[in-house]
Amino acid sequence: MSMRTLPLLFLNLGGEMLYILDQRLRAQNIPGDKARKVMNDIISTMFNQKFMEELFKPQELYSKKALRTVYDRLAHASIMRLNQASMDKLYDLMTMAFKYQVLLCPRPKDVLLVTLNHLDAIKGLIQDSPTILHQVDETFRQLTDIYGDLSAGEFQLIRQTLLIFFQDLHIRVSIFLKDKVQNSNGRFVLPVSGPVPWGTEVPGLIRTFNNKGKEVKKTEFKHGGSYVAALKEGSLELYGDRVLKLGTNMYSVNRPVETHMSAASKNLASRTQESIVPNPLAKEELNLLARLIGGMEIQKPSGPEPGFRLNLFTTDEEEEQAALTKPEELSYEVINIQATQDQQTNQELERIMGEFEITDQSRRSASKGDDWLAMMDEL
């Protein structure tokens, strides 16, 4: 497995999260000032310098539950709140969208272009904040410095690591189903048309060479597809043409998005529940996760600004139904990070988790509406 995969995974999933949140903020007619604050707060937290420093250190991928914990914290980095069902749907949409993009990348190296497409679109979501734009540009420079000169073999290992991470995730997404790029069992349809990878030729010709390297024969064959040559290679420049469209915002046109768990995924999940036997690597993962979350600097509201609840479903009834029908083993819960043997680590974890913890008192004292409108300064 590649030790350079985590930054690409995090940034692409984070980009998909921001696309979805932006679409839902518009669909629910959230006032512009609140929507702007939410997007700016989350992007600022996501691209915080200390956070990026921890993220770009060579390290193995976290488990799905550990990574989900990071996004749960990130999604609640402002005045917006999501309940469990909406957070589950958000994470399902994020993971399936990026899995689709990784599968369809013409070359392993194109995963980097997908990431840059996400960064380009994220910059378009930032409003009235040159400081946050500078944060994203700094991350862009880190990406191109670290990944720009990697070999094709190294990118192939990164792509393989990503596909292993997404293995057995077959959640049906309405947009993919309507566009006929996903089957009813949740598996994606790979195209047999379009441009071939940059630097390769359109299939259909076999060349035969002799022992001196001289071409002696050409044989044509029918490949059954409709391929064309790539016109040019995607640019890694700050304002360059990526050419590749994977990773751009598919929610820019407002349309409802639903997710459904395939029967195969439900059966698989029931067979692969995490063992209750302690994992010997769990403590190390929690230590790494603690450092990663610790790099997130949450900007607490300076005044009594009211928050709001965002619904990833069309109606509250759909959201409530989703919470009831979601298999328990497929519903992610926030990981409680504890360390009892190492006092210093324990104190650090308590400090980190304390910054994100919502007090029970605030939940009890709030009305139904106020519960939806939980404030970031109560974290």
C-alpha cells in the first residue's frame, strides 16, 4: 500500500462533501450570509496549515470509521448541523462519487488531475475571503511539489490503495443510475468509448517486430468500442486546463440525489462487522487520528449568531425513515478516542475531543427547532 494516498483521499472526499453541502444549502434556501459562513468556515478548517502538515506526512490510510470521524468533525465546523441519517447519506455520496472517479481515471496519474479539479471548484465556492483562497493555493503547491514528479508505478500503487479502500462499497446513487453509469447492484459501468489515456494509441492495430526490432507485419482487429486519441495532457499549473472532467461539480445543476444500499452490500456488511477483539494497531491509528483532528482549528463564532440544521433528504419524513431503515452495522458512529496507558497522549486526546464535543445540557435545553440550530460555540 502507498504511504502517499491519504492526502489525495481526504482532499477528493472533502471536495465532494463541499459540492453536496453547497447544493443542499441552495436547495433549502438558506440565507446567503449563513451559507457563505458555513462554506468558508468548513473550507478554512479543511485547509488549515497545521492540519495540512499532518495530512501530508507519509502514513497509511485510516480505517473507514476513523476517516468518517474526521469528516463528521469537519462538517460541523460551523453553525450548520447534520443529524445521523443526513451525515450517513453525505458520506455515502462522497465515497461513491470519488470511487467512480478513481475507477474511470484513464491513467493512474490522472488521480492527481481529479484532485486539482476539486481544488479548482472549491476555490469557486469561497466568497469574500482572500485568506482562505491563499490556504487552498498553498495546498495546491504542496500537491504539485510532492506528486508532480512521481512515477507511473507510484501512481499505480496509489490507485490500487484507493480501490482497496473502496472495495465492497456498492451504494446506489440516483444520479449515477439515471445517467446509466451504475447498475442496479451498485457496480459502476466502465465506458468503451471516449479518449484513450494520454501517450497511448487508439486500439485496433497489432504490430509485429522481428528479432532486430524491425516492424514486419501489421494486423488490424475490431475492438468493439468507439475510442479517440487524447488531444492533450492535463495541466498541473495553478490555472491550467485539466482536460479531464472527473472531479468537477456534478451538483452544479440542481437535481435530487438519493442513495440506496444494494442487497449484496447489506449481506456483506452483516458478515464483516468489525470484530470485538482489540486490534493491535488500533492504538497507533487513534494516535495518528488524534494528531490529524488536532490540526483542525475550529473558528468559534464571535457573537450569538443562530445556527441551522441541514437536511440531505428532500423531506424530514424521508430523513427519519432513512434513520430507521439503515442497517445498524452500516451506520457510522463517532469514535470515542480514549487512551489510558499513556498519560500524555490521554491529556492530548481529551483536549482535542473537548474542542469538538457538544454538551448534553445544550441538547436538553433546546427546543426541537433549537436542537436543529445547534451553535458551533457550544462545541
